[in-house]
Amino acid sequence: MADPNDGGRAAGKTATGTLDRRVAVKQLLDSLDDDVLIVAGLAGAKGDVTAAVGDDPRVFGFGGAMGAAASMGLGLALAQPDRRVLVVTGDGELLMNVGTLATIAVANPPNLGIICVDNEHYGETGFQRSHTGLGTDLATMAQGGGIGAVRTVREMDELDEAGEMLRNSNGAAFVLLKVAVNDPPKMPTVWDASWHKSRFRQALLGKP
Amino acid sequence: MNEETWPEEIYGLLRENGIEQIAYVPDAGHDYLIKRSIADPEVHAVALTTEEEGVGLLAGAHLGGSRGVLLMQSSGVGNCINLLSLPRAGRFPFLTIISMRGDFGEGNPWQMPMGQSTQPVLEACDVTCLCIDSPDEVGRTINAAITTAFTSEMPVAVLLGQRLLGAKVFAKR
């Protein structure tokens, strides 16, 4: 089987990160409790989540509405204070609505974590470079926005501490995963957001 | 309801109907509701940096079994357009209360383009618009909006017109 990390649309692209996104996201998600609720931002981030946890009703995955994943995670975290909520998003999506980091910092729900999978490229549109490959640091922006618990992960052995922070932080937490730029195989997806919503609510609330 | 008490009537109806997340951007027209929600310990008053965050927030609230409302000015509607695909694609309830500018008696021409576009833009995005121009329409209209938003689970906007709010006063030249 061809190495998915070497080819596809990302061939020849470079990033400062070296983590394998599928491996790093899976290890981080595996370290969290099984009942964590997950909002997966569109495109690559949703693929990472699906690859890590499978087709799971505790995941709401986006197929569009770019920029909304983090704010949706905030609404969910405020509505479900007894559950951990995790947003998994990409650098491109987070840059689109980066002010949400300030909104989350001010609301500061203790049960909300954000993982930003930063490959320094817009994979979905053909791997154009993003600002994070040209000097913008989203971890610094998260910190500057006022989020207290922030980690940048560049090595696999830093994932344990990041996972612990996501599990135990008593305020909003942010993890920037600096991953290599690659083009892993697409995961199967259901595009019907209404179906995802109803399934998520049925599992969580017992009603659609 | 008279001129002084209609904002409290809105607040009471929101709370009676289980609305727990009140998202806002700073706005003179919503000043009462914003202050009231910040002072209410049973409510999450969420300050946004841009109105579109409210669209995501309210969808997240619904995912978690809660209800929310987005308070914004008409100019903020333009910021929400793309994200309004979320309530439409997902059939999420969506309730927004909009204080109008660029409406009746506007004195700032910068407000006119978005003010005059507010209702057509919302309707183009499948958001049902209910307008309020006098205090005695407030209760009935807010109740209607809450029903359509949370029972029909459809996107609804209530437009508080400048006939109700009064146009902002600018110094005479």
C-alpha cells in the first residue's frame, strides 16, 4: 500500500510540524474519557476524528459553515457543564474566526478543550499555505485571547501532558498540534447535518 | 405594555421559555436585555466578538439540550450569512432579536445599506422575519417567534424597528 503521507494533493508541500496527524489526534483522543462530546470542524479535522473514534454518535461533524466549530463547542459546553466537550479544528478554520478564542476565554467554561490540528495549509482547497506557515502562531493567539491553559505539541512524547491538561483543566484549554502536511485517505462521511444532530441528541438527551 | 416595560416583557418571555444562553455584541438598542442577562445568575450571557459566533453557539446549545437567543444589530446580520447555512442544513432552532438601524428616521447614511438589506438578506437565508414597530406588539410577536424557533425548530428573526426603539439622535449641523 502506498504511504498516504507521501503523496496525494500534498506532494511536495512542507510544514514546520512533523507529527502524523492521524496518529497524534488518535493518541490524544484515546487518552480522554469515553464520554467526551466532540465537535469536529470541517475537512481534515473531521477526518482525523472519524479515523480516531469511528462513526460515533457523540461526535457532531461539520461539512461546511467554516469557522463555526469552536463557537458550537462553546454553546455545547455551556449546555452540558457535567460533560467534557472537545472541539477538533484546523488552522484554516480557526483563522477564519479567530476572535472566538477571545469569546471562549472570557466565557471560560472549565469543561471545554480545543485541539487545533495545524498543518500550515488549506488542505481541502488544494493545500495552499495558511498564515500559520508564514509566521502566525495560533497558540500565542489563544494565550493572547486569554485562554489560560495552552500547549503546543511538536513531539509525540508531549501528547501525554496535553491530554492531561484537556482532562483536568479548570478553565478552557487549547492544544496546538504541529503536524506534517500530508493528505490521508478521505473518511466516509454522511453529509446530512440534521441526521447528525438528531443522532447526537438522541444519544446524549434521549430525544432527537 | 408601555414604552418603559417592553424590554422586560421580552426578557421575561425568553426566560419563561427556557432560554439559558443569551449571546450578544454590544448594542445600544439591546442595552436593557444585555444588562439584564449579565445580572441574571441563571443565564449564560456570552459576549461575542462577531455576530456569526452566535449562530454556532446557539446550534451548540441545542445539541446540548439548551436554548439560546442571539441579540444583534441589523448590521450584524451581514456577518452571519454564511453561517446561517448551519441552522438550515441541520434544522437547528435559531432565534435572533435584531435592533434595527438604517430604518425609520435613520440619520447616519452608513447604516442605510445594511439596514435596508436586513430583512431581504435574512429571508434569502430562509430565516422567517417578524417585525415589531410598537410596544403593544411585543408580547405576541416574541411568543410567536419562540414557538416557531423552538417548536417548529426553524430559524426566526424578530426585527425591533426604529419606530419602536427610536432613531439614534445625531447633532444638528
